[in-house]
Amino acid sequence: MRVGLLETHAARLPGYWSAFLKELGSEPVLPALDDAEALALGRESLPNEPLSVQLTLGRILSMGRVDAVLLGQWPAVSGDAWSEALPDLLARRISGLPTLISVPDGPDGLEGAATELGLRVSQNAGRVRLALEKVRPMAQDPRASQPALTRASRVTVAVIGPRALLSEPLVQGPLRAALDDLGLHAVFSHELPVADVLKRAERLEQPRATAGDRELFGAVSMLGGKGAVKGFMFVSGARDGSTAAALSRLAERQHKPTLLLSVDGQADFPELAAFRDRVTLGGVTRTPVSESEGEGA
């Protein structure tokens, strides 16, 4: 059985599913296109959907003939149908896709999902048990250090957004370079230890908050109290209204300069210069800005 594997660059359990498939005797199939090519391919079929969905579809299509594809579950914000039911929605929209299987991104429910998948792949319960034993040490959040909050002669800003989005090289790379060119030191929320973020998210007094809402809140809470952090950038993927709305709500609660930014694979960010000035020159303390709305009053 040929199984494709899509694992975010910020996966909580990096390498777990790849190692598990190999223990079952199934070498995972990876995307055959680079990020820009995958994005272009996904846009051809779903031009009006969020950036992350387009990337995912392009990568799936680039795998060629596979029997199934494993998709790591994205933590969904409130109202985010794509993250809540990505395999089902893609299968409805695009005919002829291989079987899409959503698998946990964290330890909760991991072994049960792995057992079910293993039986589908190998149909050998004994081999599945041995494979589970081999990969069990990889089933816990790895130890991770906090990113550096300061850099000589630089002003620090926090960049907040979904892990699956900010970890994408075609998003993170150009954005980090643009901030660096402006003399800003960026601390990206996906670099924070996930276990620490989720621990801080326990302070969120919303019992019905989704996993994605909690991660975003936890990251803002961790970085908001750091004196070194002088401003916040809230980043969502283009055409992802649910995430943009969740980030806007968080931005409204901050008392430091803020910027709402929509990314679509671009390399230029002209709105960053004004944000840099507010952060470094002590301008307006809270002015959320988006590409579509311009700078607020």
C-alpha cells in the first residue's frame, strides 16, 4: 500500500508518522513539487480557498498514484470548517483524490489512530503492535527551548499565527527577511514550545474555545508579558476569514502596536514600514492594520 504523508513543518510530533509507516514496511510518499509549484497547482483547482488549503491540495496532487494520504490535523479556530474537516471537504470538491486520512498532531488519541491506520496498511496485528512499540518514544512533545527574545540593536516584535501557516518556508522566509531588513527581531509563535503554549492557554476563560483559539491565545499570553516584545503582528493566510477574525479579536485586546497581515505567498510587505515606525518611535499604541482596510485611526 502506497501511503502519502503530509506533515506540517511545525508538527508537534515530527517524524512520528513517517517512522510508523516505515516500521510497517510502507515507505511514505512525499510531495514531488517545491512549495511555489505546489501552491500554483493547488490554486488552479481551488482559486478562492485559503492559502493553506491550496498548498495542501497541490502537494497531494504532486504525489502521483498513492492509495492514501495522511494529513496532520490542523488546530481549528472557531468557524474554520477547512481545519475541522479538511479530508472530507477536499474529497467533495476535488474528484479522483486518494483516500485522505486525518491523523492526530499531538499525543491525544495518537495510539488509537496509529493502531487503526496500521491495520489498514499491513493487515497484520502483530506487526502493528511491534511498530507501535518502536515509535512510542516519539509520541510525546519533544523538549524545545524558547526562542531568543532579544537581538543586539534590534527591536523585538512577536509574529502570531497558526503553526501550520507560519512554519511554511514560503511564508516565514520572506516575512522574516522583510522584518530583518527593517531592523526588527521577529519572534514567531510557531517557534514556542507547544506544551508551554497550551499550558498558558488554560487561562482562557472560554470553555468552548477551539484548539486553534487556545493556541493563538496561549502564544499571545506568553509573549505579551515580555518587556522585550514591543509590538504584535497577527498573520493569517489569504482568504482565511475565520483565522483573520480570531486574530483581530486578539489584536483588539493588546496595548502595544499591532498589525493584521494577510499573506498569499508574496515577498513584499509595504505595510511593515509604518508598523516599524509605530513600534520604534512610540506612536499609536494599538492600531490594527490589514491589507484590505489600510491603517486604522
